[in-house]
Amino acid sequence: MSGLEQARITEAFASNYIAPVGPMVDAFEQAFTNKVGLPHALAVNSGTAAMHLALRALGVGPGDTVFCSTLTFIASISPALQLGATPVFIDADASSWCLDPTVLARAISAAAAQGRLPKAVVAVDLYGQCCDMDRILAVCRPHGIPVIEDAAEALGATYRGVPAGQRGDLAVYSFNGNKIITTSGGGMLAARNPDFIAKSRFWACQARDPAAHYEHSEIGYNYRLSNILAAMGCAQLEVLEERAAAKRAIFDRYYSQLGDLPRVSFMPEATYGCCSRWLTVMQLNDAGGATPEAVRLALEEENIEARLVWKPMHLQPMFAGVPFVGSTSTGDFLAPRRRGAGEAGGAVGQSDGPTVARSQLPTVSEALFRHGLCLPSGTAMTGNDVDRVCAVVRRVLEKHARGN
Ligand SMILES: *Cc1c(COP(=O)(O)O)cnc(C)c1O
């Protein structure tokens, strides 16, 4: 917390709007639109809820496919399944770790040839880095495919000088406790088209039709953000730039202390933007060295929490049988293929697409998962805290370099 929140919460209490509606909700939406440069926004109780509304606003439903970054958190795609759609997962680009526009172009050409274009593309801004939206839009626009930018991890980052999310047809943000700013739990849906937001606002309030009595002609949700939490959001939004600067300073400190280690690299910053470094993410080249898991366990012994990189969606048991379009580090494409449907239970969206033999090489997202480790990156960390983490990482890597 910044210290500004308590005053805004007191203000919210004084207004007696202790409900998922009120002046703080309005103020938060207004301040947010100014911050991200999109004219319309809807405050909701989670980023996942915002994604659900975004997909529904685009008309995603049973029988549709949604193309989505494979290297992401489950909430980027789980709402599409709630709507009855089937995902197709797209690999990451090694230079940004985000959705690879070249692989996406391949996947969309293949889908166009089959006459089965996706209803939407979910492009995820990963770990504070924006995806290459101009290239993604250049692929999608000619086919009229709308793009949802999942900017949950990238508030505070910029893409070609504009805030994360601004290029998407719809943008999704999160204020969960682990995000760069937080309302403990919360989210925002933003768009240029006011109809998307008006319709989403209607669904988020139980789809109550305009009438004196309670009238319903569609199914809705209880998705609005509490006025009390919106008060926190207003205060947190004021320190967004400060928080992004603090995140980048934490990254710089890690980089200056660990960047010289032969097996270590970090998520590259794409040339087109400014990464918020929501998390500092390290890559360990494992040629005989320590694994990310070994480092994670060594940190845990010191009561320091680190996390592995998102496990790609196409490797998740629940997505066995779902098509994945990937590329290896050598640039070989894997056409839409499916894993053996017998590999795990609960598979969704069996595809009739061609099955291509598994390459020996991991795809880009698979390699990032295998070698990556997210280091503690909370903005409350002191320089000494970062140094403590670095000392453990260095000790483990040097021990392995000496052959244990
Ligand atoms: C956190 C996150 C979400 C979901 O946000 P919640 O507010 O936790 O529901 C969606 N997508 C990504 C990429 C996230 O990191």
C-alpha cells in the first residue's frame, strides 16, 4: 500500500456506499480511462471476470475457437471454455516471450484455408512486457478477427509509447493482490467501442432489464467491484508510475548482480516498448547446471518464495487434445497438432486437425518453462532483500558449476 488508500476508504465509508456501486467505482473507472488512454472502462471484481465479459461481448460461444498465447496464466483462456468455445494455443516469441505474430499468421492462414477462423484472439502481455500488437493486428485485421489484449500483468508498461492494452479491441486488467497495483481483488475491462462496455456493464449487474420490477431476458453475472475496493484502486492508480519504476529498479539490481553468470539470462526487453518488469524472470541454461527447481528449493530453504514460469497451456492435462501451433528455437514450425487424447483425462475440444510428429526440440514456450524462474519482485523489497536473493542464486549456481 502507498499510504494514500486509507483516506480514500474513509471517504467511501463516509458516503455510505458500501456496495458494488458508488462514487468511488465511477471515479476509479474515470481515472483508469485517463491512465490507459481508452475511453470506456468497467470496473469488475476480477481480471478473470473482465476476460469473461470481453469474450462474451465479442459473441464467443459454443462451437467457436479462440486463439490464445500458450505461455500464460489459466485465466487468459478459462472464461472461453465457460462460454463453450475451444482454444487453439499459439507459441511464444523468444525475443519477447509473448505471442509470436509469425506463428499466429501461420495458424490463421491454416484456419482460413479450413474455413474455421477464430472468433477472437487473446494476446497476453507477459510478466510486464507488451505483446507486439501492431504485428498481431496486421495478421488479424484482414480477416476481421478481433483481438483481446490480456494486460493483467502489464499495467505500467508501454507499447510504442502508449499504455499496455490500448491497441486491443478490448483490454483486460487485474488488481489481484500479486499485480503491480491492487484492490486485493479486482479487474477492469476497457475498450474504444462504448457498446462493448455498455453490454458488459449490463451482464455484470445480473443482466437486469430496464423495468421497475426485476426483469431478465438474458443470463448475467454478479461481477461488479465494491465501492470500498474501488477507493483503494483510486489511490493505487496514483502510484502506478512509481511502482513501475520500483519494479524496473529491482530488475536492474538483479541484472547487475547476476547478469555476469555464464548460465544466466533474463527476459529480454522488446525493442518496441518499455517493460514494467512486473516480475524479474531469469533463464538458466541447464547444460549440466542447476535447474530452476533446484534454485527455487534453495531459496525456499531461506524462506524466500520464487515461482516457476507459467506452464504452457498446451501442456496442461485439461488441454490434452487441444491444438497447439508452435515453433522451435531453430525456426521449425509445428503445424496444428494434438497430443494423444489418452494422455490425460478431462480433455476439452478434440480437434480434427492433422497430427504432426513431435519434434525432438522443445518449442519456444516449452524451453522458457523448462529454464525459467520468477524471482521475488515485490515493490516493498529493499536493496538488501534483492541482495539476499542474489547471494542464494549465486551460491547454488556456483556449487553446480563446480560439479556439486
Ligand atoms: C492475474 C491474471 C489474470 C486474472 O486476473 P484475476 O484478477 O486474478 O482474476 C488474467 N490473465 C493474466 C495473464 C494474469 O496474470
